[in-house]
Amino acid sequence: MLIQPTLEALNRLKLHGMALALSEQMTTTAAQQLAFEERLALLLEREVTHRENRRMGRLWKSCQPKERAAALEDIDYRGRGGLDRAQLASLASCEWIGQSQNLLIHGATGAGKTYLACALAHQACRAGLSAWYVRAPRLFEELTLCHADGSFRKRLAAIAKIQLLVIDDFAISPIGPRERNDLLELLDDRVGSRSSIVTSQLPIEHWHEYLNDPTLADAIMDRLIHRSHKIHLQGKESMRKRAGATKDAEKG
């Protein structure tokens, strides 16, 4: 049987998963002994898996995470205060994103805030949800440029469509009137419809003071804290350092 024309037709139809599965079936005796319906079901299953993997890959690439290898299953709980397995298991379900809730992560430098935030964004992408990672200083810089070229509203609308926004390193540098207003506008578009993760070295109870404007601070904090989950990471050793030490030990 000439299989090549069939493979070419499948690829032209962009059924690449089925094409790969059919090629494998033709070289596997066990697969060729299956009934037609069984082989067809395996081909369709492979196509579905192939498309889901490609979609997840596109979503993760668009997220632009700082920690590209971050994954919840790789988190080391040893010696890491503030990490609750039950809470992370609940967050891993992504139901909180479906319910438009937020997550606020606080901890000292090197406690693993960025890794955890990226791992949760990765989990969201696995679930077929869009995510975007950005450090707070770069977010405000981008929005300032959008003001200058007249694209501010368009950019806000684009961000509002992202199902999970990760703002890393919040309160790491001074904030001015424009940044406060932009943050309020951004969060106002998301409240009740989208979720955000915000990480900071500054304890959450000091964010209001950091914002340095009672009226805007009240509005911003209301949008952040309303229906939010909180994690206070403790620990002196960076997750990245721990991973590096493990690799070094394996090499030794």
C-alpha cells in the first residue's frame, strides 16, 4: 500500500498529528493488527494531543516568562516556609483564574517569587489560558511609551484580554502620579473578569503607603486584594541556587 500520498494529504490539511501517528502505525505490527475503528481512534487522539501541545507552546511563548523552565511539579518544598501544598494544589487547578481572583506573593530577594509566579503562569498555559509575564518597571515604561505614541488605550485593551497577568517586582522602585494612574486603569479593566499575580519584596501591608496617594491607593488596593489569595514566601536560599547546587552535586 502506498502510504505517502495519504501522508501528504494529511499534512496539506494540517493534520500533522495524524500524519505522524499514521507513519508510526505503518512501522508497528501491533498497530496494524488493530481494527480500523481502533486505529482511527488512535489517529484522532494523537491529532488532539498534537494540537493541544502546540497551543500550549504558543501560549507559553507569548507569556514571555523570565523562568522558562518553571513548573509546579519541580518545586522543592524542603526548607521553604510559606509554601503550603494544599494551597498550591488548589491554585494548580486554575479554578481561581476562572473565578477572576488574584494572587499576591511577598518574600525577600531570592525566596522564589518569580519562579513560583512563572510556574503558575505555565500551569495556566497548560490549561489553555493566555498569560503574560512582565516586571513592574518595564510595564510602567511600556505604558509611558504608549502615552507618547497614542496607543495607550489600545494597549490597555490588549492587556485586558489576557487571562492571567503576572506583574513581577512590584514596588521595587519609586512610583509617580502617572504610574499610579496607569496601574489603576489597568487593574480596573481586569477586576471581576481577569486574574493577576503580583509579586513584591515589600510586605503587602506596606503597599498602601508605597503608593503614596490615599485616594488612588484605596482604589488600587481594593482591586488587588478583593478576592485574592496570598503567599508569604520565607527562606534564605534561592530556588535557582538550590537547582544549581543539585546539578553540581549530580556532576560531582
